[in-house]
Amino acid sequence: MKKMILAAAMLLAAINLTIAQNPNPGPGETAGDRIAERVESAATSSSDQKALVKEIAEAARKAGKDNPNDADKVKEIVRKKLDEIRDRPSSNGKPGGKNNKEIEEWVKKLKSDLMDKGYVALPNLGNTSLACSAKGTGRTTGHIADLSLNNPTNTPITAEIGPLFIPSDGQYQPYIVPDVVTITVPAHATANVPVEGFCSDIFSPPVPPGEAMPPATDWVFVSDPLPSGWAPLPAKGWKPAPGITALIPGTGMPLRYTIDPKKYPAEAAAVLLEALTHIADAWDHMKSDGAVTTPFSGNPEKEREAVIQQTFWLYASALTGKEYKLNDFSQNTIRQFEAGTGQKFSAAKQETKDEINKGVAAFWDTFQAVGTEAKVLAAPQQPAGHK
């Protein structure tokens, strides 16, 4: 009898153990486990990378356990974890990519791989039931649009906004939105989202405040970076232009082609985003190293935004075959001076004129230096006899 009781107890314990070890996992827990397993299979070449594999895998599994029924939440948490590692400085036993190019590039590659395989990718606006409308703010840089998202369904919808290209309607500027914003819109609710971006056409005015942007159905979502070895193809809208200053972003190789983003928005979008990414990275590294200063140095946020936008305009203009030149920048600066002061530049004191001209020249040199460092623009040619 005792043997039967013992056997029954052992059987019950085995059944309980089996149940404990093999529950029916929800979609969130499954997503966490899949991401962790994929991260653990990633190639590593240093002890720092191995430590990061452990950190990311643990974060993924924890996210799955904390959100067993929400796979999108798990993906969002892991993506934020990857971004946090990329942007933090290295410390004892906790490597980061802020000042470590090896770690920064490894994390970027891992994130790109996970997104490409769908492990951390969320649907973009175009692949959801969200009803979207956007209005301009009158700005060319920074907060360029206000997006309204309405969810007509009975369940919450999580989606991502960006990276993307908002094409021109033929009258106003097109824009690049470089960063990813994750948004959850509850059932039968509306969410309002400020959209941050950069203009890609210096020669067109911004969308005025409150005026409708091109419909979201026309926006081009850029899911992947340019592949290694990418080259422009005439069949995709590229026209030979051997003399332009634009390079294939990040490679230092001459582009030698131009394209019309109005006719070929999807083809142009990927190249513009790649260039903007390299420009922003180059500015951040150069500024951190103390390699650049501008008249806006007292306002770091304004300085960063201005230099990245102006350098991006240099590239985007070259890409379309309409070069943005020093005289264009100088005339724009003078117009801003006149609008801000109510005074004609020609009537200003010579000291004021000299100061403005000096600032224009200093800024222009900075834009070219950042573009060269980013490997998106050919180094400017020195005048004959210059040493």
C-alpha cells in the first residue's frame, strides 16, 4: 500500500513538473524566447559582445514573462534595450557603444538582423487599420508635422512611425523622418503624435501650419539600410551625372548619378535616409571629439539641428542635380536677418555685415567638413596654389 501511495505521489509530482515546465506560453512569452534564442546564436568576437548577448537575451526573456500576451510590447522593450546599449558609455562589466565603435556597430548589425527577420519589427502605419491624417507646422526641421491616428477597431493597435519619407505634393517640401516612434492606439480612440524630421529640398517652402500633408498612403517607409555593394541603376530612375559632389553614403565612392525624388520616391528615400544617418553620426562624433565649433555652440540642440539639416541639404540637392551653394546659404541668412530685424542688410553697419559674413563662412566650412567626415560629400577642392 505504501509503495502504491509513493508511486502515486511520484506520478503526481511528475505531472505537476511537466505542467510547470510546459505551460501554454502566450504570444509575448514566445516572442521573448524566440528573440533570446536568436540573440544567443549571434556571432561574437569579444568578451564584451558575449556579455551583451547575455544581457539582451535575459532582457528578452524577462519582457516575455512580464508581458505574456503582448508580443508587440516585448518587441518594443527589446528594441529600446538595444538602443540603450548603443547609446550608453561603457563601464566595468557593462559595455556600451557611446564611445566604443566596435560595440556600436555590433549592436546596429544585431538590431538590423533582428528587424530583417521580424523578431523586433512592428507593423508600420501602412500595414494597420489606423486611419491617418497629418498637418504641417510650417517648420523645415524638428517638429515638422502633427499626425492624427484613429483606431476604428475593437482592439488596441500598436504600430511604428518611421523611418520614412514624406514626398512632396509638388508645391511644398518633402521630408525625411529618421527615427522610429512606437505608438499604441486604444480601441475606438484617436492619438495625436508630433512628427520629427528634416527637409530634403532647400528650394521649396515648408508645408504651412495647419495645412494637410500628403496622405499617409503615399509615405514611403524605409525598412532596411542600403545593402553592402549597392549601386544606382538607370532602370530605377538614376541618370548619369559624373560631376556631382554626392557620394554613395558612408562609402566614400562617387555616386555619379542623380534622381528625381518626385518621380522615384521609394528609390530616393533609402539613399536620403542613409545619408542623413551618416551625417548625424558624423556630427555627434566630431562634436564629442571637440573637432567642430560654430556660432551656435552656446545652444547645442539648435546647433546640432542646424548643422545636420544644412549638411543634409547639401547632399539632397546634389542628389537631384541642383547644387546648394555658399551664395544660396548666404542669401538665406541675409533674408532671415532682414525678417528678424526689420532692417535691410545693405543698411546695416559694416561691423554687423562683417560679423554675419564671417559666421556664414564658418558655418559653411562646418557643413562641408561634416559631409566629408560622413562620407556623403566629396571633399571640397582647394584653390590652385593653396597649401
